[in-house]
Amino acid sequence: FCNYLWFNLIIMQEQWELNPDYASKSRFKRIKKNHKKEFISCFNNLNKIKDLLEKGAKLSELHYHPAFFRSEGKGLFRVGESGVRSAKALRLYVYPDGKTRTIYILGIGTKETQQADIAAAKTIIKRLA
């Protein structure tokens, strides 16, 4: 019983939570409607990052590997789509907080909105940190 309890405590410590509280629901709905395959791909890739973190990978090890995960500086990362033919380049902006084991979903956008999306996400991170 004691070993089972310790095993469950270790497993529970490794879990990461996704938190979409700071994301614009209307924007996510619009992007999903207009670019459904790319939207699904971004979230599938986010789940891959979450799985890697839960297996003990460090954020510093994940920068550019996998290729769809890139740092935008100041703790902000973008998750791109992959495996979608003729895809619109989407970027899902996230802030992984190692202290709370929470991945904050901050925004989503295209190449055209990239600079504004990054600035808005970094403003949210300042409030979270």
C-alpha cells in the first residue's frame, strides 16, 4: 500500500494543467471556424508538449524540438500546426509555468496578427508572474 501511495504522489506531481482563462473565446471560435484543421493540429501539438512535460522534459530542452514549439521570449511559447496540407500558419500562444505546472493558453493567431498577439500575450504574462 505504501509503495502504491508514493507511486500515485509521484504521478500526480508530474501532471500539468491547461488553463484557457486568459484566452479570447470569440477569437478561438472564429479561428476554429475558419481554419479547423490547423486549429485541431495546434491543440494536438499542445497535448504533445504537455505529455513531454509530464514525462519530465524541461522547457529548455523543448525549444525548437519538436519543430512546432518555439520560444517568443519572456516565458512565452508558440505552438504551430503540423501535418496539415496547404495550411494557414496558425500560432497558439502559451505560457508554461513550471512552479504551478500550468500551461496558460493566452491566444491564437496567424502570421498577419503575430506581432500584436505576442505583445498581448506578454502583457498577460507580466500580470501572471
